[in-house]
Amino acid sequence: MGRQFSFILALFSFLHSSSIFANEAVGRSNLNLRAGVTDISHQVFDLHMTIFYICVAIGIVVFGAMFYAIIFHRKSKGVKAANFHESVKVEIAWTIVPVIILVVMAIPATKTLIAMEDPSESDLTILVTGSQWKWHYKYLDHDIEFYSLLATPSEQIQGKWLKGDTYLLEVDKPLILPTNKKIRFLMTSDDVIHSWWVPDFAVKKDANPGFINEAWTRINELGIYRGQCAELCGKDHGFMPVVVKAVSESEFNQWITDKKAEKAAAEAEEKRLLAMNMTKEDLMAEGESVYNGYCSACHQPNGMGLPGAFPALVGSAIVAGPAQDHIKIVLDGKNGTAMQAFAKQLTLKQIAAVVTYERNAWGINSGELIQPKDVHQLMQNQ
């Protein structure tokens, strides 16, 4: 008995300290649905618990009756089985009772579903576009847009570094949203089916190419909330996190002001670059940064690619061929492959720099420099 008690105590201690029982990083139990931080998520949680308790009650009644019959009506006690057929009362009972239970469950479920599908009278509208493998956010009320990409270091993914608490759940640019405002999401996709999912908001909506789906939320608490793409969308499906930072209304308004100023400064910088030539050192430094951030995962840091999966750049016809063709494939991507279009993701400076880098790195040294005005001219001619 003492050994059994010690084993049970040790097992409980293990479960309590492990992520199976509690997730200390986020301060939530992993054994139940999250209550979340929105009114809808609380409604979903309450509905979940209501259905759960109904199922528990049904289980107690059914298994209680079964075990009572097994114990007190067993053959060893001399009890003989009853012999009856087509009892009208029994037929009526096991038809009416389940119907009543289903109606009791359907009423709160219907109310919650109707509330979930009502994005009307929103204060802010965000266009969410999924693509392999990143999210694009566009604030339709403020003319602000950006891509949000995975920020987990490749060394963690490759097992060279210890994994952090937010492994594969961190991005370079989170979605910034105000609290206590009704936010409408429009979901679509550039390529395959994705699914935008944030558990704490009780929002999970498919992003389908060629279609627009709607969802909404109203965040009640400040904080950072994480989710993922919940639809198998290709080889890097697991590297497509969602990070939302909920801030106060005043902080959000200041962020909008800063982003507009940042956008105006970037446009002024591009105009300045179109009137001048960048040095090779500047192009190579910028190009290496862009390449490592956007290209090295497929083509590898040494430009040798992955045989059978991603082509090498070293010795390729693209790098050795006309610069215009090289720029075009960076701008427009290549249909039927994992090579995506970067025209909307990178600035003229970044595109010029990465093309210059690829034509002069890894011992190639073509000496050919691509300027932002060259990229701009090609885009104007397309």
C-alpha cells in the first residue's frame, strides 16, 4: 500500500511540473479549453463547459445504471433476466429525452454561433492574406500594410541552439490591435488554403484563394497573444505563426502615426535612391542581410540549394544570365515552384541589393551592380 501511495504521489508531482498539467510559460492549464480574453471566447468557453457537464451527467446516469445492474442483478445472485419486447414506454422515453437534451444544448450553441458570425458595426477592418509561408496584414482604414514572418532563429530550428519559450511562435512584425474595439477580419489567400487561428480570441477562420471570409474580435485585456496557421498548407506549414499585440487605444493611435511617418520616410528614401547610385559595399551588405532573411532557407547560406528540392544559385543560368531575367524572377516568382514573388515584400533598394549580392557572392564576383533605379525601370516597363 505504501509503494502504491508513493507511486501515485510521484506521478502527481510529475504531472504538476510538466507541460501536460500546466504551462507555466503562459500561466494556463493545458487540460482544458482556454477561457480567452474576448467576450466571444468566454461564451465559447461557457458553452464548452455546459456541454461538458451535460455529457458528464449523461455518463453518470448511463454508467451508474449499467454498474447497478451488473452488481445487483448478476446471475450469481440468482437473478433471472427479464424477457420483454417492443416496450412503447421505453421507445418513447429514449426518443423524447435525447431530443430535450439536444434542444437544451442547441439554444446556447445557436446564440454563440450567431454572435461569432456578426462582424457588423466594427471600428477597424484588417485584411489578412495568407501565403506560403507568411501572413500579410493590411489596415484598410489607415492605408498601412506589412508582412509578418517567423522570427525564430534558424539555429534553434536546426537544433544548434536551445529552444526558447516562444519557439516557432514569434514573428518580426506582430499585428498591433487596440483593446476594447470591435475589429473585423477579412481573410483570403494568395495561393493555397491557410487558416488564421488565435485560441485566446476564439477566432479560427480559413483563408481561401479567391474568396473572402469574415471574422471579428474585441480584445478585453492588454497583452501578446499567439496562434498559428491551422491548415496544412505545405512544407513550412509549421513555420507560419500568428502574433497579436493588444495595446491601449492611445498607444495604437501613436503606432498608426509612427507607421505613416515611417512609410512617408521610406517613400522619400526610395525617391532619393532613384536619383543616385549605391556603392558595391552598400549593396553587398544590404543584399547579404536580405538574402539571409528571405532566401537562405531554401537556397542555403552558401547558395548551393538543396538537391532535389531547391536549385543552387551558384552556377545557375539565372545568376549567370541577363540581369533583367534575374530581377524579374525575384519580382514575380516562378509559377509551380516554391519561388514566391517579392515585389510587394521588398523595397527597390532591397531587391537591387539582393540581386547584386547573388551575382557577386560565393566567389562569383561578376562585378555587375544593380541599382534601385534599374529595378524601378523594369517594374515600369512590365
